[in-house]
Amino acid sequence: MSPMNLGKKIKKLRGDAGLSYVAAAEQLRASVSQIQNWESGQTKPSADSIRSICRVYGVSSDWLLGIGAKRSR
């Protein structure tokens, strides 16, 4: 199985959490278009956004960025 890129991981985390774009945007303090752009790979989240993604979804930044092999949950 090939490793997931950052956008695919963010999309999977949102889906696994059962969050709509609107709900995810509220929790991540981002706009819906930002999340859509991250998930599609058009843009990358800022360092602050990466911290929020990790906090909201309970994953390590190492896993999210492809440095480590495991999620923190």
C-alpha cells in the first residue's frame, strides 16, 4: 500500500470523524475553501493549522507529515 499524501490524510481524518467541511472548518478555525484546498493538494496548511489538525483529530505531526508510521490514537 502506498503512503497517503498530506491532503489525502486530512480528507480521511475528516471523513473518519464524520465531519462536514463546515464542521471541520469551525473546529480547525479555517475556512471551508482552505480545507478543500488542503485536501485537494492545491495548498498546504500553515504550521498553526497543522497543530490544529493534530489536536482536533488526535494525530501526531510526524504521522501527518509522513515522518512517522503511526497515528497517535
